[in-house]
Amino acid sequence: MSTAGPAAGRRAVITGIGVVAPGGVGREAFWRLLTEGRTATRRLSLFDPALFRSQVAAEVDFDPVAAGLEAREIRRMDRAAQFAVVSAREALADSGVDLSAVAPERIAVGLGSAVGCTMGLEEEYKILSDSGKDWLVDHTYGVPHLYGYMVPSTLAVEVAWAAGAEGPVSLVSTGCTSGIDAVAHAVQLIEEGTADVALAGATDAPISPISAACFDAIRATTSHNDDPEHASRPFDRDRAGFVLGEGSAVLVLEEKSAAEARGAHVYGEIVGSAGRSNAHHMTGLKADGREMAEAIRVALDQARLDPTAVSYINAHGSGTKQNDRHETAAFKRSLGSHAYDIPVSSIKSMIGHSLGAIGSIEVAACALALDRQVVPPTANLHNPDPDCDLDYVPLTAREHRTDVVLTVGSGFGGFQSAMVLARPGVVAHERS
Amino acid sequence: MPTEDSPPVITGIGVTAPTGIGVEAHWAAVLAGKSGIDRITRFDPTPYPVTLAGEVSGFSADDAVPSRLVPQTDHWTHLALAASEAALADARVDPAALPEYEMAVVTASSSGGTEFGQHEMAALYQHEPEWVGAYQSIAWFYAATTGQLSIRHKMRGPCGVLCGEQAGGLDAIGQARRLTRRGARLVVTGGTDASLCPYGVTAQISTGRLSTGTDPARAYLPFDRAAAGHLPGEGGAILVLESAASAAERGVTQPYGSVLGYAAGFDPAPGSGRPPALRRTIGQALADAGLTAGDIDVVFADGSGTPAEDLAEARAISAVFGPYGVPVTAPKVLTGRLYGGGAPLDVATALLALRDGVVPHTAGVESLAPGCDIDLVREAPRSAPLRRALVLARGHGGFNAALVLAR
């Protein structure tokens, strides 16, 4: 066993997809929403938002019993854990991989989350502190799984138990790039030979008062309270911040030759990924997109692909002015004039921004785009920002030959991540 | 000259721990068996069954952290910012002189900015949403420390954060090693944690694994007959890990040591009847290092302090090394468990042990619990020629990690 760079010829492919997203539980409901260009943003209902600046959210209508969770699981799991386990089970069923034929120590988990079990932490805090009155919170009211809420690693524990994984299990928490970074982490484990199967994805359930209040405080979330269905408007000149979302996506990754040997359906291969940091500001972005461009360049370089090979870009597209300009610049900087020829879209226009989870939900969307040869649109894009002059696939999904897709993420901390996926067989050459 | 395959080296260490601020202060306290455990002062622990912890006494964020960052970040990040300055100074690294994309930051965090978060939730629930401050969005989340370190030191390479409770620190170092094999020349890694606020400690109490002892010298005694849980602590260590080629290029002739091997494994789901993963994980780390059990001169144990977990760890060590087959120690009795900061501090201590040829003792442990057939170094440090050390860590829920270091 070695943890060196990619061992000879080992590649990671996606054989299963599970999604819990606003607008519907399950992979196919998610894909229908995207390809129909519908939005799942609405007036926030998980708590009363009357006193908040932003009152819009992209919520999942999630019934844990209907989603197959048992009573004990529901009792101990935070909403984010419930999303992750339901997604993981859907992905495993979709993949059809026979885990009993895989040694448990060869099964890994790479799960991302930006804010962990924040809902559970906040709800319990409210009780233990008597609604904030007691700094010395009353420990006698603590539930047995309170510590499980404090440590986000619990989310990875639950997925590991759901899959019977006994190999490396990681919770990756790099803010809003967690979803891409966690998948990239799991890909590394397969490529280096540490694991043969990995559950990879991310989950977040941040629609709670403390998260809403902290995004209010920095005016990051939308002020379009009067029109919640059209509140997430990436690349549109009438954008006004992101819409807080929630959800999860978990993928089954397998070593390519093993997946092929068992005749698995392969959605796509992850052929490159890279992260760079701007070392500039925890929340601010420079307009030049320099570090994101570098991440894109390195990810393509790993795949030994030229910018002209990219047939679709899944943008970060959060719907803040600084993001939309930053990444538009990054695409031009890294892809040159070809950036103008590539369809670019933001699914956050439909399902909001679920912080760490969204990166993996977007990887799932990319895998489905490769599989179905359709690219999802950017909803609500009626009046493009003149400074955003690429083809953002406004309003309507597009049938499109999709061989290689690029997805990017940008997050607090200055983190910029890029991942390149390819349709099976497209990248047959050696890569670095 | 180092080649591309040479293992990465650790060239700098920064410590902010209950045993001391600074590498040598920490090491002197460890060798003297001087405990950093005492009655909690960060809040009044009187109402709680747990009243002892390892605090970083004498630490002042106003002195150790740039003034602009003090109100923007949690105590946990303050401790890491100070430790990272010290580690880079120790390594004599000038980040401005190195390629920006070849420097990375990977830290462990177990629980994020817990104290900051409690303050902001108190503001929210005592008042209204607009009482929540702008810095909550960047101070509470688990990536705050890595982000701040990246910005502070202008490191623009691939950054990461791994959460695996007490095992996360070894996972971070393992990931840092991976990055040096994928183009990074230098990685600031390790971690800190600081959940010594009422809500943080209350959450820890919920596990039933904390010691309620009131004698600082007797409350946390892993592998002892009297073991009755662990104590929490704050702080940790930040390390500078470099590719061997980079260190040589900078003229480093005496790094603290090299990282030879790493592995991680996860315990089976409860009720499966399958064996825990620690023994196998140790074997994988040794194989990864190209070594066998006989090559290891000292083991830094996880030392849970919960009898069943102590027994499981002792059995895993005995199974690999034979009963009483290798010196074992757990100097974390002096600090409490530091969660994300715990394993990095153990790695720092192990590197110092390798440097000076001395195994620090596990202060306070007197008689081993039945079945713990390990050569636990007690009473006083033990001098021995040391070449290689194994560091173990386990995290709540089933995480196991093992790291092999060489002088």
C-alpha cells in the first residue's frame, strides 16, 4: 500500500448517485427540477423569518420516515446527517455495487460539510441556555448525542455505518468548497490505492436562525423577499445575494477497472481536481479570478486536457456581484477565448446555496449532464450583467454534446476549487 | 541528496499547549512531569460535574495575535495563529521567498469556534438577529483556522481541513504528506482546539467519557486501574512539513524528523461483532513506512482514559509488538485531550523525544489495569537510543490513525 501520487492506472469513476435537494428528494426528482428550469426557492418556513433581513430559502420537503430512516436514526441524527445517510443509501442502491464482496477496510468515506450539525447544536443550545439567558448552560438537559452535534465528524461516522466502511473515513470541512474537496479527497484515496470503493459527497442543513443571522450581518444573502421564487439570480444585473439552501449529494466512487469488470453503469470519470487559495480575504474576492483560474488550469493539466475539450461549466454562480464577476474572469483567464463558446450555468439559481453540500450536488449534476447529454440552465436570468458576457444558458435546459465538464467552487477562507469530469472513454490517454 | 521519493520532513514546530507556549517550554514541562491540568478558569465550573481541564495559561491573544484578527476569530484560531508564527520562525521559513502556490495549509479541527459561537447564539436569543456580529460567519466554522493561516502567511496552494475528533490531527498530517507528493513543497499543518466554554464542556460531558475527578494529578490516568475517563484541554501544535527536496534546497540540515508512514481506519459499526480497526491500522502504517514492528522504538498512545478503550488500545499494541514489547507513553495526561490539537502535539513531543533520545513518562499512572500488558513508561523519563516513533490517535465515533516518524 502506498499513499504516493496516483498508482499506475488507478482511476475513480462514479457508479452511483444519491441526492437530497430542494424541490424533491432523490436523484431523478432533482434532475427533473433542473432540466425543467424550475426554482425551489420560497419564503423561509423552517423558522419564522420575520425579524431577518433575508427571508427566502431553498428548503427540502424532507420526511425522514418516508425517506426510510428508522426512529432511532431520526432521534440521534441532525438533519444534515439524515440527508447524508439517505443520499448514501440511494447512491449505493443506484450503483448496485455488492459491498459484501469488498473488504470493509477497502471502503472509504470522504464527506464534506461546511457547518456540520449546526441545527442540532443551535436547538439544544436554546434549551440548555434557557433561550440565551444562561451563559452557564444547564448540562442536566443535555441529550446523549449532544457531543455528536458538536463534532462534524459525526456526519462521516453515520455514512460509514450506512456503508459498512472500515477504511479511511474523513470529514472534510473547507467551507463552501467542502463538497468538491471531499469528492477530490476520496478520489485521491482510490487513485493512490488506499481504497477500492468510496462514498463521497457532502451535506449541509444550515437553514437556522444563527446561520441566517450571520449571513444577514454581512449582507451576503438575498434581499428579494417580495419575490422568493425568483430570488436567486446569478449573472443577472438584478441579483441581490445568494439564497440559503440545504441538501446533500453522495456518490459511489469505484476503481475504474473493478467497475468495468462488474459491468457497472458509469456516469463519468473524475479526471482532475485542484484547490488554490487567494490568501486575500476571508469573504472578499479579487475581481481578477486569478487563483480560481489557477485551480482550473491545474485540474485540466492533470487530465491533460486542453481548454477546448471543455464542453460545459457548472459555475459557482452564487448570485453575489463579486462572485459572478470573479468567476467570469477566472473562466476567461484559464480558458481563453474558448470561454465564450462553452455553456456555463448555475444550478444555485434553482436550488440555492447549500454551503458545503452544494459542491457535491453540483458534481452530481455534472455527472448527470454527462450521462444524459443535457446541460441545466441558469434560471431567472433575464437581464445579464453587462460584465458577465459568457453563455450562461438562460432559463431553459439545453441538449448539448457533453464530453468533459468543469465544476468550480469558491468559499469563505479564500478557497477556490475546480474539478473536471469526463464521459466514460473520453479521456483514454495517460494523465498525470 | 534527497530524491523525489524521500519522505517529507518536519522542519518547524510551534506549540501553544497547557504544558507551555513554545517548543522548549513544552518539552521541559513534559520531561519534568509538570501538569497543565487545573481547575477551569475560563468560566465558573462549579455547576458542572467536570471542573478540571488543561488551559493554555499565560496566553494572551492581544500579545500573540495581530490586533485586527483578535475580534474576528475564536480562541481556537488565536492559539493556531500564534503557533503557526512560531513554527515558521522555528523552520526559518520566509513564505514570501517561496512559490505561493506550492505552500499549503491543512489543519484539523474537532469542533470549530465553540466559544465564539456560544457568545453569538446568546446574542441572538437574548436579543434579535441583528445582534449577531459580522464575524460569526468567519469565526465559527471549522475552516476558520486554515483560512486565516493561508491569508496570514500568503500561502495559496491547496488548503484543507479534516475533522476526525482526536484522530483528525494525524489525518491532517497524512494529507499534508500527500500534498508534498502532488506538488506542494511546504505545508503548514497540525491543529488546535479550544472548547472550554460552558456549552463546549457540556457537550463533552454528554459522552459520559469525561472524568469527574477533582485531583489534577489523578483525574486522567489512561491505562491505570483507577482510569475513569479523560479531561478536556485546549491548544495543540502547528508543524511545518516540507518535501525533503524543498528543505534541502533551503539549507535545512537538521530537520526534527521525517514522516515515514501513515494509515487511517474506521471501527466497524456497533453490533457488527467485527474487531476494532486500530491493530490493522498500525500494521498498515508500518507497511506504508516499509517497516516491521521491531523497527519501532516508542509508541505514543492515544490513551483514552476510559477503561474499555484503554484495554482495546493496549491489546492492539500488544498484538503488534508483543506483550510489553515496546515502550509506550501518553504524555497527554499533562494536557488533557486536545482533540484536533492532540495528535499534532503528540507528534511534536515524539519528534523531541527522537531528538533527545528520551521517552517522556506518563505522569501519575501507578498500576496498570488488568489486561493492559504494555511497557508504559512511568515515574520518570527513560533514556534510550530512539530512531523511530509510532503515534496513535482515535476519534469519537470510530476514527483510528497511526503515523510513523523517524529521527
